Amino acid sequence: MSKVASMFHPKRLDLSGFVNTRLIRDHNKRNAFAQMEPERQALRYIIRNTSLPQRTRAQAQLQLSQMHCYTRPTQIKNRCVASGTARSVFRNFRLNRFQFRMQALAGELPGVKKASW
Amino acid sequence: MFPSTTRSLIGASKRLWAPIPIRSLSTSSQSSAPSSEKAATTPQAKPETTATPVAPPTAEQPSELPVKEWSDRLGAFGEHARLPRSVQALYLRPLRRKAEHGLPVCDLQLRSYSVQNLEFFADFAIRAAYYLNLPVSGPVPLPRITERWTVTRSNFVHKKSKENFERITLRRLIQIKDGNPQAVEAWLAFLRKHAFYGVGMKANVWENESLDAGKALDASLPEVQKTVGPHLARFGQRQDSSVKETIFDSLDSERFAEPKNL
């Protein structure tokens, strides 16, 4: 398998809204992971299955380690959909803390109000 | 005196939420029977104002008028100008069927961020259940879900200045007791069709079977086999498959036997 990231690039940009190089890269990683997940899981199963011959398991280990890094789930990082920032992104809104504050004050997030207690 | 009565009527129409029939009523009172209207309101209004010496008599008069119960007000419309019964019912508490056995059949949970929407839709659901002949208990106010976030005010540094945000989810539980399962389904479908904005719904439905459920399953077996048959026919080995040996041959082979010797 050639180790080129461009093999996971779509022919056409399949993202809308705020777009960023890093956002596109993360999106490609997500797609690659989704596409290759069954293969990864099969290899992982073979590696952990003690009833299989040692040789098969070693081969599976090699194959898994030689898969492209984009197919790893650990490569995926949540990013803010409005600004592309990778830090302090709220899962509930998929927004960065600052974007969250701006949108909450603008009343764009349903139910979110300024709190005081 | 006359403007004061009209003002009170306007106030009533505001509270009614259905201003059209009320407006027509006020116009009719202006044209046909203003004297009777005056005669009806004045003796009630005057003793009130005299009884409370704190309020100034002239300016505060319309607000001092005694607020009647809805049943009285609707009755005062008279026979010739009454609202349709279905519309009248909207101003009264929703009617309910009585549960015979009290066996819960369906739990509907409503969620929203605003009280008005939630209360309105819960009321609507209860009324709909009455007309479908479903006994209802509720709406039970479930504990609110409060989510809070504390966020730095600025986008860069200034860590000490923060801002708090919260989102409170309000919940109501409506339980249906020993209703017909088809009626429950129809009720849920009706609520879905008329889903209100900003109100989420979640339903748990329970069905009760007789103790002979196993026999019923046995009886339905031939029909199930008929439907599953074409799918099952696709399973099995191909006729022209190159592998001649059975699964037991491959299991006994060296490759599978190897780890057992370890």
C-alpha cells in the first residue's frame, strides 16, 4: 500500500460552511477511518485470537501496522465547525468556547441563556 | 360608564386568546342591547368600589371589576351567542377518562426549553387522549435537566474574566393507562403529525400478551416459515464449489490442530 495521504482526498470538496485546510484534513481522516474500519477490526480480531496459528497472527500484526495512519481512529480530533479550532471544542455544539459564547449571546443556540445563580 | 365596559371587554378578549367571537359579541352589545349590558355591570361594579376605599373611584374602576369564573362568563353569553362546545371546552380543564385497571400502557415524555410550549402541548395531548378514549394520568413535571457552561469571555488570555451560560430542559410525563394498543398508536401518530415547535417527544410503549403467548407463537410458525423461506434458500454452499472437503476436514487439518499442541 502506498503511503500517500492524497489517496483519501475526495475528487471534489465535500464540505460546506466554514472550511479550513486542517478541517478538510480531519474530514478526510474520518472518511478514511470509516472506510477501512472493517478491515482494521478483522485484523485486530486475528491478532487477539489465541486459537489461530502464530504465523497468521504475526502477519496480521504486520498488516495492521502497515496500514495508512489516516485509517487510525486516534488521528481523529474534534474541531470547531465555525472556526476550525481544535482546542476546547464542546461536544454538544461542536463549537469552540469563543464561538459558543458569540452564538449563545446572539441567541442562535436554542435554550442557551446567560446564567446567574 | 360605557367606555369602561368596552375596556373591560377588550381585556377579556386578550385573556381569552380567541378574540373573534368576543369582538362580534361586543359589537352586538353596542348596537342592540347596550342598556341591558349597563344594567348588568353597574350594580356589581359599584359596591366593589365602595367596599375598597383605598382605590380611587374613577380611574381604577375597570380594573376593579370582579373577575368572573370562566363558566359564568361563558354562560353570560346567552343561548343565542354561545361558542361551540368544542371551543368552550378549551377554556375549561381537560376532560379525562377513568382508568379501569390502572395498567400503564404508554409513557410519553415531552421535553422543551420553554414552559409555554411544553404546557400547551401537554394540554393538547391530554385532550387528544380523551377523544381517543384513553385514560391519562399527568402531566407529571419531571426534574429539570440543567446544563451549565463557564466560558472565558475573551478569545485570548484574560483567564480570570468568565461568563456563565445554562440550558434548562423541562420535562413532562404523560402516562396512558389500560388503553387499546391501536388507539395508543393512533394517539402517538396524531401527536407526531401535529408536533409543536420546540417540543421533543419520547414514548415508551408496553404491550400485554395473554399467558398463552407460546402457543400463539407456535400457531404462527408456518406463516413465518413461508416468509423466511426464500431468504433461507440462499444460504449453503454453491453446487460448483471447488472445495470438496467438509468443515470437519478443515477443522482437523494441521493448521487448526497446531495451537492445541502448544
